[in-house]
Amino acid sequence: MKRVLTLLLTFLSTFIMKAQEQNPPVKVAVIGLTHTHVHWILGRENRGDIELVGIVESNTDLAERYTKQHGLSMDLVYPTMEALMENVQPEAVTAFGTIYDHLSVVEFFAPKGIHVMVEKPLAVSLDHAKKMQALAKKHKIHLLTNYETTWYGSNLKTYEMVHQDKMIGDIRKIVVHDGHPGPKEIGVNEEFLEWLTDPKYNGAGALTDFGCYGANLATWLMKGERPQSVFAMTATNKPDIYPKVDDEATIVLQYPKTQVIIQASW
């Protein structure tokens, strides 16, 4: 029995090694460090599927803090996207700067055939989103948006129960609640807070920060069906903290036979 287990483990190890040889890690660069979801990349367990080849961040103090925190070398850091490309050749990039900057990242890397993943939401406006879409199609790259809730096992189970297991009938109403006490209240760092509360660079406040999750989940659960109408109402209940943006939002999507209510809150 022991010999069989030894042979089995040897086989599995050989198989994994060969699989890794056949599929070398994707060379990835990080563009911007101000969105704190970047820690999921910088602090990610090494699974052999990606290789971090560079970081673009003009704020040297921020770059030094984060590289030190995650045991990375400052040799990976470049001040601009141009400087990055002069030294390394990533196959894909992940954007963790302002939402407004997503367009410029796609404009720079798409013509080079480099795939792009941006942090949620995709863009600050429909105009930016359409330009990004056109660039991705023209240059045949993958353009992905990282919605954290996409990776929740509970949401995947919900989808399976509804669409595969048919445990309920047709969807009539979806209600999505997303929020926290507020970015300032939970202590996000200044580099993040500065643009997260700026309508130009974030698009809005809680409306985009948390409302985007519900829009993504509704689109998925409705299998890409477009709503017939969209209504949104926002409020700023804490103007002393968030004078420029909303901290409360309700979005209502009306489909032919389904209503979606998205509640976003700081």
C-alpha cells in the first residue's frame, strides 16, 4: 500500500511539473497601487500561474510601503508605463489606479496586444466604457473587470440553484445590499481616499463603489438580458465627510418580468 501511494504521489508530482512546463506563468504587470484591492495581487500565494514582472507607480513612498509589506523588490517599480515597457514585456496588466485612469491604461496597452484587467467598475462613464470596448475589439485583447463578488462561492451556489438545479421558478425580484460604514470610517489609506471621494476620478461615491456589484450580479443572474429601464436615487447623508459625492444610493432595474433593487451605502 505504501509503495502504491509513493508511486501515485510521484506520478502526480510529475504530472503537475509537466503541466507547469507546458503552461508557463503569465507575465503580469501592475499599473497603479492606489486602489487597495491591489493587495490581492501583491500578497497572492504563488501558485505558479502568474509572474509579477513590474509595477507602475509614481508615488515612491506608496511603492516603498507596499513592496516592503509584501517582500518585493523596488527594482520592480517604474514611474511610468513607458518606462515599464522599455524594460519588461508583460503579457497582461492589472490596473489598480483611479477608475478615470482605466481608459488611459487600455489606450496604452491595447495597441501593443497586451491584455488588461481593471478593478471594478469598468469606467467612470459610458463614453469611457465605449472607447475601451472599441480598443479591446480592434486590437483583439481581453478586457476584464474584477468584481470581488464574482468570486464568492455563495453567489456561484445561488446561480446553480436558480439556473441549473431549478430549485425556484422564474426570477421575479433580486435585491442586492452592498456597503460598509464608509471609506473614511473604516480607515482606508489617504492615497485611496483622495480619489475615491472625487466624482471625476471615481465617477461617484457609493453609487459606483458598491452599486456596480449589484449591476454585475443582476446582469449575470439575468444571463445578459438588458433591463427596460434604469432609475437611480442618491443622497449625501454625511456631507461633512463626503461633500463631493453620494454616500447612499438606490438603483432600480426593470426587466419585462423582473425587478432588481440595488442598495449601495457608505
